[in-house]
Amino acid sequence: MTDWDERTPIYLQLRSTVLQRIISGSLDEGEPVPSVRQVAAEEKINPLTVSKAYQILVDEGLLEKRRGVGMFVNTGARAAALAQEREVFLNEEWPQIKHRIEMLGLNIERLLLGDK
């Protein structure tokens, strides 16, 4: 069972978990994702929460619904997820990290080499 972060809605955390599994390859393209009921039971969360997370991934083109069969990882989902996450990192996360590095007077080259 997952330890949920109270600051972020569970459906967004679940979406992120599925996204990371697609990127890492633990959910391959064409592979079914666990059913809404299965995830809800395992994580002890409301099935509507799981459905909301899955629907976001469908809307993003990463999952597809196959009526009567289930949800599957779309072809090209890994590349699309990587591109999406790179954009988030470069536009939202990196500027904050860069600012903190500069504020602390750290040397980026030394950080990249693993030196303190």
C-alpha cells in the first residue's frame, strides 16, 4: 500500500505513479494496466479516485480504454510521457533548483561531478 502525501490529491499521485511505471518500462506499451477495482482494493482508496487518475492519462493519450476489456498503455506512450515529464522538469522544476543552487553559492560543475 502506498503512503500518500497529504499535500497532493491522491488521484494526481496515482497518475504520477502510473506515468513513472510507463517511463521506467514496468508498464509496457500495449500492456493492460491494473483494473480500477484492483487498484482501489489494493490501495484502499475510492474507485472514483482511480478512475479520475486513469481518465487524465487517457486524456493525455497515454492510456486507451477498450470497451469491455480494460485500459491499456498506448503505443508511443513512453516517448510521450518522457517528453511531457522533460517539459515539466525544464519549465517548472529546474528554474527552482537552479535558483537554489545559485542562492547557496554552489558550483554546478562540482555538483555534477558529485563533489561537495
